[in-house]
Amino acid sequence: MKKTSTLFLCFLLLLTLTACSFAQDAEQEANIKIWQLEDAVQWLEIKDSKLYALSKTGTITQIDINSGNSQILEEGWQGNFLTSCHDDVIGVNAQGNLSSLLTAWDGPEVGALSRPVCLATETIVAVDPEGNLLLIDTQGNLLERVAVDALRDAQLTQADVDNDGSQDIIVLSNPSERYGHGVLGDRTEAESVTVVDGETFSIKASFTLPEPFVFEQLRVTPFLTEDRILLLGTRSSRQTGAGVIALELQDVQDKNLVQVGEAGVIGLGNRWLNLFDSSNGEAYAIKTPHIGGPLQRYSLVNGEFQLSSETVGVSNHRIGSRNLDLGVLQQNENGTTNFIAPQYDQKTLEAFSCAVAEPCTSTWSYSLDNLLTSNLLAITLDGRNNSQSYIAAADQSGQVYLIPNQN
């Protein structure tokens, strides 16, 4: 084939691929929904086909995705979060009590900066202002209290750490100021991880870091493989900066979590990473998200805890914020994982498709009109013929976006 013909075919192929890309972008743009609210939103939550937006001034707005209508439900609420819980959405009301949006109950006083967790037993676990864990039913009644000295802004997680068929509650505990880096809203971090049995509401296991280390994070990330359940924590010190350690409950009678892995220690103080979620046998973090660090993916290879790094040009945190969810994962039916996060401008969202043990590839991007102020929320809605996945986000001007996720 002549050189000119080869060049022409390459040029034609390039035009075809570009046209397909433009068509996909145009289709996505046409299906984006935007709502204008009065205030900037700090947290988004989904329940059925309705979005719940908590503004920075404490106003909660309900957005009906199907009809497009919105209405203000509450004003003056506290804290940073809403949580979709069983048939309800809960948060912290103006008086500081755990409260329901949809079934109108008020529960006990809780820590406004903490985030509760909802158990399959139709109960809720929250942190109170003294650092106790509270077990609460779905009418707001206090059932049990256990003293764990929880981090007052802890975000609770759950996992079946001993594989007995019931979920346990994992909480960062024993607040400490021995490493006052202060990237997460204050200079207090946790020295320990505590596991509480979800059925008996008694302490099942714990792990405490020696000096000079702390857990520089607000939550523990459960990491599930085919045959093991690990708990991942961000461990930091002035000497080492941040790195990820893996904990495991190997002996139920011993009641001690055991460190079984370590990876990605930065090696320089005041350097942090935001470990934010796990999916499909891999955990995800952004190293030094404030100064342009890479994506880090953690996995178990022949029983060894390992990581891989790749530059993708995104961040997933803002200094001083307790919002750890600027990055979000969504697992696909084909076994890949969608990873979405803002670029370093904190305005343009970029999506990647990540297969296990393979580099992530960019699939789409979308620029908000202003800076991102909320979490990113992955949503799957059932349509007439199939389901469609979306990403919800909100910006500084009070706009709430529902963006189709192009897999």
C-alpha cells in the first residue's frame, strides 16, 4: 500500500474515533439533569429515586429524580452527613439528636461530626458526644450503650471480621494528639481500632498502635477477598508520613487484631493519603491528594499485601475537610470497576475503567460550573428496560448534577 493511502486511512480512522467520542459526549450532555438550590450542598444521599441534599447552612432538600421537583424538608440541621438507613434517611437535627427525615422520630444525642452505620438487624449504631457507641432501633429508641472512647468524628463501618455470619461494627478509637498534622478538620487522630459485635454489642477485638503512630483517617476500610476479611487503616507518624496497614482477626478467643501487611509508606512526615474504598478485591487511595499524588491500588498477591501506583491526574480530598468521598467506586457487571474523582482543579470530574491488575483507562470527563462541594454519589436507577448508573455531585453555586456514567 502506498504511503499516502496509509496516511489517509489513519486520518479517516482518527476522524471516526473522534466523531464517536463527540457523539458519546453529546449523548451524556443531553441526559444530564441539573437542579439549582439556594445554598452550596455539602452532602448528597439517595433513597429510592429521591436525592437528599444537606447544605452547608443545614437545609435539607428532597429532589425527586423522576419528576424533577424539589422541596425543602428541614432547616438548621447539624453535622456533615446524611445516611440512607433501612426505609429512612437520618442525620443530626438542630438540637443535636439523631433524627429521621421520613418517619419523624428523634433519637438520642449523638456526635454531630460522626457518621452512623445501619445494621441488617434493623438497628442503627452511632457515636455519642462522650465517645460511646449507641445501638438504636428504627424508631429512635436507645437499646444499648458500650464505652469504646471513639474518635468523636469517627465514620463507622461494618464487616463480618470473624466470618460468623453477622456484621460487626468497626470504629477508630482512643483519640490522640501525638501527631497533629490536621488535614481532617482537627489535630486529633485515633490510636486504636475497636471491633464491636453487631449482635451482642460487646467489644470483640481491638488493635492499638505504638508510639509515635496514629490512624490518620476517620474510618477503617473493610477489604474482602475470596477467603479473608482484612481491615485497612491509614497509619501515620512525623517520621514516616502515611502508609496503609492491613489488620486481621486470626483468633476470636484472643480478641486482638493482628497486623498482617503494610504497603505504600510515604517516608516523609506531613504527607498523607486518602484510602477511600475497596471493590472487586482491590482497595483504592490517592497518595498526597493535595499536591498531585498518584492513584494507589492495594491487593493480596499470593497472600502478600501489595500495591500498584499510576498517575491519573485526580484528587479526592480538600485540606481540613471530613468529606472523604470525593472519589467513588462503582462495580460493573463485567467485573471491572468504575472510579470517578475530580481533577486537581476540584471542578472537572473524570471517570476511569479499572480492571483487576491492569491500568485504569479514562472513559469520560465532565466540568461542573463551579468547584465541587459535596461528596460524589454513585447511583443505579432501574429503567423500563434496563438499569442506568449515574454520578451525583453538587457545586459551590448550589447546583446539583445527575450525570450518566458512561461505562
